[in-house]
Amino acid sequence: MHMSYPVFSTCPAECPGCRHRHLTMNESIAQKTNYLCRILEPWTDVIDACQTLNQEPYTGYRTRISLTAQYNGTDWQFGLMKRDKLIPIENCPVQTGSTNHILQLLSHLLPPPSGFPLGYYIQSGKQITLVVKSKNIIDSSFLTEAFEHILSEYGFEGLWIHLNPSAGKRMFTKNGWHLMWGSPFSRDEMKMIYGPSSFRQLIPSLYKQSVDEAEKFLQLTPDHKIADLYCGGGYTLTRWMEKGADTIGVELDGRSIENARRNAPNATILRGKCSERIPQLNAWINNDRNTKHFCIYVNPPRSGIEPEVLDWMITTARPGRISYLSCSAGTLRRDLTILQKYQYRIEKIIPYDFFPHTHHVEQLALISHF
């Protein structure tokens, strides 16, 4: 294994975070493209070139991170788990300098586990959350005026303690949030409001490019209705509404719903699983189905579109066009195979390198009914 970029030379060899750090950008993109062509083999002829920022190495881009915390007897260490062992990460090149500085400070500043049983460090942009495995905040003496000044100096806007005695696979509980300093919300590069648990794409310009492509394909006008499934914090809702389209969104996460309603106050937004909101979606579509064109934008989790929702799409909703942003090529293949059986054509698949130096790749599928 060769090390292509000196910036990664100090990374722990066993760190599982950036599996492609030993590859050049072109080598990494080639591996990702080959993977997609293998998994999405029925549609290799419509797979476009992988979209990147053409900057190598692309460092300092991670502002959304989740690190395990462990105490070594004198200081706290933050890192990733591999085979039940913590791999400490110091001065990670893909994290921002501000993040690395704050982690170094917290490692010395935070009380030991007897007074502060820290489990995880979570960061969403300018919002930091310390997940503590306790029912009560025991020791918050570290939160001094000097520390608050440093947080502000490094560009952070909110510090939370989240109490969850059983934090692990399920990181957050409904009532565990405690804002210790700053604002409960921030705004990202696209002026969207987000909070401490918000999912956010790491490279806004590349994500915007993917939404531009989806919007161009959907060809939205005031004569369109669009259902935005798994709509998150509402950025795409604002895009569709700017085109004058009648817009409805569905999202399960309560905090994402709050942000979406702030970001897109004029959109109709339903909370719950998409499969649980099919009756409301049907009523909304049928209200003026004969006078408006209907389409769907979908951005599901790795599990893909819920089976009930996919069945509804092909048998009842029957959108004329679908833009499908997927983070799992495997579940995308499953869903495209079903759509193709019901007179849907896969027009184009555009890969996006949203996670440089890792093995992850996302893809936008553009689908039309014929």
C-alpha cells in the first residue's frame, strides 16, 4: 500500500475512516465507478461520470462527525471503533481545523468518567453535542467563560449535553437534550436552518449540483405537484417551491421536521414514515390530479424506499418523473429493478463523490414513465 498524499502520513494505519487515503483521486474514482458498474450492471450504459470537486487531496471537509470517547486514565481520547478497540484520531486531515482544536482541548478539559461519563462526541456543522451516559449532568465545571470564548472563536454556535444512559446504536433519546451554551440552531452555506442532530451533506456545492440535476430533470412549473419523500431539513422543498410547484414533504425525524417547517414554511409537511402517510399523500394528489403533472423526489436511508411506498408509487401514485438520490447502490438496484417492470425507464445515473478518500459513493437516478 502506497501513501499518495503526505497529509495522510500521520494517520493511524488501522483507522477505518478513509479507506481510499492511499489512492489518488483518479484511482479512488475508478474504484467507485467499477463498483457501481458491477452493482448496477443492468444500467451501465446510462451511468454518467462521477462528479467530484477535482481537488486533491480534499481535506478539512468533515463538519459532521460521530466519535467514540474513552478515558485513558489521564485524558479523554476520541476516535473510531475497530473490532471493539478504539482507534484514537488526532489532527484528522479530513476534519476541519476547528474540530481538531476543540477535540484536543476537550481531551484535557473534560472531567473524568466518575463525574462526566462521556460516551460520544457528535458534531453537526457549528453545533457540538457531548453524549453522556447518565440520567443527570454531574459535573459541568469545564464550561467556563474562557471555554465559551474559545468555542465562539473557532466558529461554533451551540454546545449541547445529551443524556442517554444506554447510548450506542440509538444515540439520542427524545428528552435528553440540554443546551449548555449558544444557540439551538445554525445556518449552513445554503442559508438553511439546522440543529445538533441534523443530517447534512458534507460538501454543499456538490450536493447543490445534485439537486440542480434533479430539478432540471423534473422540469417543475406551477402546473406540477411534487412529493418530496424523506425530505430532511427542507432544502429541496425550498427548491421545488421556487419553481412554483405545489409541494408536500414527508419526514420521520421530529427535529428535521422542525427545521423543514422553518426553512420551507409554505410547504405542506407530514411527520411519520412515508408508508404511514400514504392516505394523506393520496388525498393531496387527487385534489387536482386532472389538472397538474405529478412527480416525486426521493432521498431515502440506506435501506432504500419502503416496500409499501414503492408499491404505492407504481400502482397508485404513478409519477411521470422520479429523481432518486441513493446512498446505497444495492438497494437502488432493487428499487430500479421493480420500477423498470412497471414501465419506468432509467434515463441516467449520476454518481457523486460526497465523501472523498472513503469508499462511499452516492448516486442520483433519473427515472421517467413511458
